[in-house]
Amino acid sequence: MQKLTRIITLSVALTVVSGCSYVGVYKRDIPQGNLITQEMVSQLQPGMTQEQVAYVMGRPLLEAPFDSREWDYVYRIDKAYEGVEQRRVTLTFDDASRLVNIEQEGDLSRDLPVSTDRGMGPAVEGADPLDALPSQRTPTPETTPEPQPIITGE
């Protein structure tokens, strides 16, 4: 009976310890949306066309489905151990597709930590996609096959 009690106690203790780690788990920052900086927003001026705005800010994350006169740029970063930070810029255009209003939410003046590690995962924006390809060997003269003559039937 004592062996059974010890086995059950040990099994319960191992189950509790393995399921609930007191050491902690690894968390990483999760950025989502369009990266928005104060420098980008300061380049915007009333009267700019939608094409000019798209050149400065990129394409918007959200466009109103029934009214293309409002563009929303949203950036949200869920910091692993600090909470969530959100930035939002809403741009309104007139009927001639000219910028008339700029609304900002969140602190755009602070720099955001943007990961530039080159590990596994999606490529960093602006990176050369050819860098991700494995290096290719250029054929040497010894390994290049010689062209075969073409025989045509007459």
C-alpha cells in the first residue's frame, strides 16, 4: 500500500511540475499591420493625390469597402513582456482623390524595435529575394555538355 501511495504521489507531482513551468516560457514581439513613423506622417500634406500618399505611406491596411475616400493605416505590436502598443493614422480624401484630413492615434514619436535578424521565417521587407536562394554553382568547362549535332531526315 505504501508503494502505491508513493507512486501516485510521484505521478501527481511530475504531472503538476511538467504542466506548469515556473521557469517561464519564451515570448516574442508580434508586429502586425503597416509600420507607421512620425517621419512618414510629417511628409503628408493636404492636397496630395492618393498615388502620392501611397508612395510615402504604402498601400493602406484598411480601405472602407463602400467609400474609398478613407484609408486606415494601423500598426500594432504585442510586446512580449510589456503589453500592446497601437498606432493608427486615418487619411480622408475628397471627391477629387486629394488628401483633406489626417488623424493620428498613438505615440508616433517613439522608435519601434524592428527585428532585423536573418533567421528562419518571412523575409524582411526590402530584402533581396535572391539572397534567400541557395548558392548555385556555375558550370565549369569540364562539366558543360557539348552540343549534339541535329540530324534531319530528308
